[in-house]
Amino acid sequence: MRLSIHKQADPEDKQKKTVILLHGLLGRARNLGMLQRALSPFFNTIAFDLRSHGDSPHGLLDYHVMAKDVLETMDQLNISKASLIGHSMGERSQWP
């Protein structure tokens, strides 16, 4: 499932590493806006709306499926390597 994203990235700056932010239960990507803005001078940041949250499609809330969503969205964005920061459910969605 392709997840809705909120980017703060400079596509011209290939030197910056990518950080993906994952919100908690009943949250959305914009809940992490302050953290995203703080990290953006140093990293290309992307906050994901996890499935059934924010602007992402609805579906089964299962950590294995949610982790697969994160990997599929990274693939669709051509991100082969990133650091992941998750809060609560977002942390669980990183690892099946």
C-alpha cells in the first residue's frame, strides 16, 4: 500500500541522509511536524501517514502488514536506505 507522505527535503542536496518519521496510534504524519522541522536542516525528512491514519488508505491494522507498507512506500520513492524514527505504534511498524 502506498502511504501518504509529508516531505521536507531538498532534492538538490544528495549529501543529506534520509530520515523517515512514523507517528503513533490515532496520529498522523503532521503530529511529528516540529521534529521534522528541527531535523530538516540536517536530513531529508519524510513523515508517513501509516495505514488507516491521516490521508493514507484504510486497511488491516497488523504490524507485519504495516512494516511492509513502509518498505513498499520506500521502494516507490526510490529510497534504498534511511533511518527510521517511530513513536509508539510507529516504532512497532518498523519491524515485523
